[in-house]
Amino acid sequence: MENKIQYFIIPGLGNSGPKHWQSYFETFGENFHRINQKEWDAPDCTDWIDNIEETISRFETSNVVLIGHSLGCTTIVKWFEKYKKQIKGALMVAPSDIESPIYTFPATGFSPIPLEKLPFTSIVVASSDDIWVSLEKAKFLAENWGSEFINIGNAGHINADSGFGEWKEGLEMLKKFENENLSL
């Protein structure tokens, strides 16, 4: 168990409901864990990143992969900005552009989005018609973070509302973080 990759699911604003791909991922094995936040609807960045740190500090960080969606992506890079810890990697799906005027949700401390290169393997997955982030902004973030960039076409916000429940292609992307050709 010690050397097994531990996947930590980091939902965005409002959490991820039962039909969301993150909830599907969570049921995939005992090494998939959701990081639950105290406040999902008016989040404070410090609370969210400290909660990530507290949760993953119980594990060998070289075996940790963070899986963020939407505001969860910014939370991952904010966590790194504060704690500077090396992890195995991060899969960041549909990062919200919280600096855009369209983003009017009550979220404290997430802006500005850090643009520091991440020293671990990371993948940014974006959609060409996501209302919460333009493809150009998602690509810009990926380039700054040193992340592989994957455009999956017209997929909305890559959530349950846009048909992403049992997202097998997303699970396949996690294999990029494995050292060996083992099944998840």
C-alpha cells in the first residue's frame, strides 16, 4: 500500500455531485480519496489549501496525484505556491478563469492565479467551448505551469451537466502518472 499511488480528488466550487466524473473516480479504488472542504459555496483559499496539506501530509507525497476540477485546479497551484512540496503529479481539468469578469462567485484569496512552473508532472485538460475558461486562457495556464495540454473539443465545462460521468478517458490519463504499466 505504501508505494501505491494515492489519488486525491479536489472538486471546485459547490463540490462535485454524484453524477460527476470526480465522484465516479472516487469509487474506483481504496487509493482514491475526495478532499472535502468545510465551505463549498463561498470558499476561502487558505482553508482549501491548508485542508489539502493536512490531508496529503499523512501519505508519502512522492506517491500523491492531485485531481482537480474547475476551482480545484487553482487550489492545486495555490497549494503548491504556499507549500512547495514535490508530489507525483496533478491532473487539472477545466480550470476556471477566476480572473475573468464572468466569474462572479464568492471565492476569497484564489486570485491572482499563480503562473509558476510546477516541478512535477501535470496535465491540463480543457474544452473548446467551456464558458468558465477560454481555450486560450487554459492553454496559457498550461504553458506557464509546464503542463501537458489536452484539448478534448466541445465538451462544455467537462462536468456532469456536459455528460462527463463515467469518464473512462480521464481515468486513462491517470496512467501517465504511473511508473509501471499497472492497471489502476
